[in-house]
Amino acid sequence: MRKLSTRADRRIDASPHDIWAYRLDFLHLPEYNPSIRQIELVSESGPDGTGALYRFDLITEGGSHRVDLRVIRSVPAELVAIELGGALPAEEEFTVVPGGPDEDGAPGTASCVATIALTLLVPDAIPSSVDQQLLATGTEQIGDELDRMAELLEARNRTPSIS
């Protein structure tokens, strides 16, 4: 098995806890990854999310693939680490680092840098000639996830709450 690694970073104008909590609840995954269908929570976890198991269909050019996602480690407002099982197993660490006030310096808001570090665990049966394509696809996917996640979380922050 070969390990291929990539990462993507994005600035998100939301609190570290809000970003972490949103990522930790993988029932939100279809909101920021349009390739996900029929996600379900198979087994619950403790308050930090560790141990939760989700199952979903990943839609690719090659068809639909069933994937298991397990939360293997979590640190509130900082880290969500997962394992993905399926045709192309993977590991992922999602981290959140506070980055100071937003671009306008608006009070009560904060900016963070969210990072997804993805490691693809490529079975030996898959030829190494496709490694660069797998990495490019993985990098694009996690970048798109972070872009959409930022868009959704920032829109929530702009929406006034009704009291």
C-alpha cells in the first residue's frame, strides 16, 4: 500500500468552536460535498465525537462507492481526525487555528485557518501511474469542501438571529 498526501487551507470567518462542531457532525457533509449521498450515522460517540461511525455513498465518475467514515480523534475547537474505508481508504486530519479578527476588524468575530490534511492509502493493485491524478483529485476535493464550508459558516454568521 502506498501513502499519498496532500493538504488544503482556507480562512474562515467563524469561531474555532463553530468550525470544529460543524465539521465534527458529518451529517452536514452533503452540504459542502455534493458527491455525498445517503449519509447515515451508524453508531454514536461521546461528547467529543470520537468513535462515531458514518456510512455514505460517494458518487464518482466511476459510479457510486459505499464509504465508512470513523472519527478516530477529536480535540474540541482544534482537531477532527477520521479514517475512511472503501475502495480507496484514506486518513484525514481537519485542524482549526485561530487567526485573529476578520478582514474588517469587526468586533465579536474571528477568523480562523482551517486545514484538511488528506492521506490516501492506495492499494498496490492500483497502478502507480495514476498517483498524480489521485492526488490532484484529492486536493481539488478537499479545497472545494473548505471553500463551501467557509461559505456556509460565514453566511450563518451574517444572518441575524431572531430573539
